[in-house]
Amino acid sequence: MYLQAKKNLSALIILATYLATALGQTALAEPVQVEHGRLARALNLPVYQWQDNQRPAKAVVLAIHGLTMHGTVFDAYARRLAADGIIVIATDLRGYGAWYQGGDNSGINYLQSEKDLCALTSAVRQQYKGLPLFLAGESLGGSMAIRLAARNEGLVDGLILVSPAIKLHYSIKTIVDALVSVAKPSHQFDVSNYIRKNFSEDPQITAEGMTDPLIRKHLSMVDLYRSCQFIAGSRQYISQVPSNIPVLILQGAADRIVKPSGAALLNANLRTADKCMQLLPTRGHILIETQHIHQDTMNSIVSWVDSKCTTRSAESDRIAIQKGSVRESIAKQEESADTASGASAKGSRS
């Protein structure tokens, strides 16, 4: 059960926080906490939240992890955003993180995960009324974010798509292993070597992926097939993302898991005029689901979110002024009408 897994995750987080303090590292925001409050109880989901209570909140980012990953891989990313006044919330997709660690709920289920995220996003929107809400997804998480925005108009205010899984790289070995596994669909496919070779150009990020116990190292052929089908099926939703949703796309030019041309295809087929794509030279696949995020990556995301918050604030002010002008105009019309009516009544009496 994921509740037991949450306790285990809490212990890991406390240990990590202690080690960071012992090593003299300064936390950028409040330590990540497994959410035991209203959201988790209402939705019965593992929910992780980062917030710096010393700063006024200006936006909320709901982060969606990719294949094999889990919600707390966003710890460094979330702490840096929280230091800028941005609340970050994440969960585990079904079959990953706390669900996988729980044992009896280890089955990957993207349809249910999409429902979970829709419910979580709606609850977050309700809890943080007035704050702009952005979805941030890396890899398969980007595919999920695209689906959510396309299928639920008005649910979010913007998308941050990092290494979006639009087109995948397929190696000869992967294809051979897949053919061999067809005879045993339930056979667990070891993806450790795939992670070692393709996760990142940065050896620190690769080592992190290999040693994190919550990152799945084994997937069945059925799970891999469902994941590929989910990614392929998400392409149809690109053109359905509402035209009023701004989008930021970050893509590593040296990505060996997804093709950079997929990000270009995504950018070309989005209807919104408010879109920005940045191709990062020499960068690999994992850009934000790591403790070793490059500063220019964070700068791009923070400045983009800040710009959207400023635009939203200016638009709200414009609408408020417009409404005030309309109310003033109506009041003047009513006053003129009352004056004319009074004059008419006076004339009748005389």
C-alpha cells in the first residue's frame, strides 16, 4: 500500500535533509515533505509539495515525472523554484515511486494516472485560487502534460515541456530484446544498461539514476509497450492544446532517448503564438529530474514563469480597470436616467 511507502519515503527524505545539513549545504527552501494533508486524504494519492513560507507565493507548478522515475526526483528543481516564490507539487504516476515501492500496486496505468493528475490539478486550482497554475513535464511527463491541457480546457495556465517524448530513439538492441520478450510478456526487462548509456551526457546524472532505489530498473514488455503506445497516442493532442496557453519547450541537442526533431514537431504544431523553444547544445535527456540541474536551465524556467505571472497580473489589472470603467459608465447612465425621469415628473406636475 502506498501509505506505508510514504512513511519509507519520509524516512529517506529526513535522512537526505540531515546529510545535507551535516555537509554544510544551505537549503533553498523548506525541506520537501510528503503531503499528509487535505490533498492526499481527499485524493488518496502520494503528494509531494515544496514551498518557501518566507516568500509570498506567485504561482504553482505541478510537475509530472517520466518513465521509470518518481515525484521526488524534482527535489532540486522544486527547491530552486520555491526560492523564487513558486509552489511546486508532484505525485507518482501509477506503477512508479510509492506505488511501485508499495508492491501490491506496482502495475503501470497511464489512464488512471491521467485521472489522478486531473483530480489533483483541479484540487490544487481550488486550494490556490488566484495563482497561475503551470504543468511541467519531462519526457513521458511532457506527453501527459500535453494530454491534460488538450483534454481539459481551462485547467492550466501554461506548459513547461522538457525533453518531451514525441519521437523516441530505438536501438537495434532494444528491438531485439523486445522481440525476444514477446514470448514472455510478463518477463521483467532490465533497463539499467539503457539508463547507463542514455540518461545523460553528465556522469553525475547517470550515476544518480543508477543508484536511486525509487527509479525503476525493471519493466515488463507489456509496460514498455503501453508506455510507447501512450507516447505515440499523445501526438494527436498537440494541435488540441488551447491557443491561449503559453508553452516553454526545453530540449537537449544530444538527447539519446527522444529525438530533438520531436520537440521541433511539437513546436510547429502548437496553435498558440506564445511559445518558446530552446535547443540546448551538448545536453542529454534528463534536464530537471535530477539534483544536478544546470543553472541556465533553471534561469530559463524561472524567467519564463516570472514573465507569465507579470503578463497575467497586467491582464488582471486591465480587466479590473475595464470593469471599473464599465461600472462607472453604467452608474452615470443610471444617474442621467434618474435626473431625466425627475425632470419629466416635475414637468408633468406643473
